[in-house]
Amino acid sequence: MPTERYGKARRMLRDGRAKVVKAKPFTIQLTYETTKYTQPITLGIDAGYQSIGFSAITEKKELLAGECQLLQGQVERNRERLMYRRQMEPGCGVNHNEIYGDDAKANIGRNRNVSGKC
């Protein structure tokens, strides 16, 4: 759980009751057994079309808030990928236009291993 009692954390580090786990964000781990108290935290999510907002709160304050921007334009990228895949020779990974030039469709099936890639 987050704390704002920095003096206590500093004394615990000095006395060996805690150790530093990460510097950024500054995180410590207790080296002794603690009680099983837990803090009730509520996670709120706003799932929108272009972005997703989220927030973790307690009864008193907000602990974490953020926003994720969703990927846009996936349909166009899929169409472009399909166009490039259709240009490739089936099963070989060779581009027809590089081997045969403009009349690539007329030469499909002839000299399949021209490039030596198969």
C-alpha cells in the first residue's frame, strides 16, 4: 500500500526491517512478517471507442489514474497487408512483379523457383 509517512520508511530501511526493491518508482519491501490487513481498492474503467480510462481509488483518495489510446486504422492496415500478400507467389514468398515484370499474371506457374528462394 502506498504511504506518505516517509520518515517511518526511512527508519525501517536504516534498521534493516525493509529493503529497497526499485529506485524509480521508489519501492521498498518489508523483511519481517506483517499482519494480514488489506486496503479495499475500487477499480473503475471507462471503455470508450478511441480511449480507455481507468482509476484505482480508496474511500479517501485516488491512488492511480490513466488513459490508454486504442489503435486506430487496423482495417486499412489489414487491406494493405492483403494487397502485398496477393502479390507474392503462393508457397514461395517470391514477388511476381520483381521476377516477371508487368505481365506477372501471365507467367504464374512458370519457372516457380526463378529467384532460388524456395
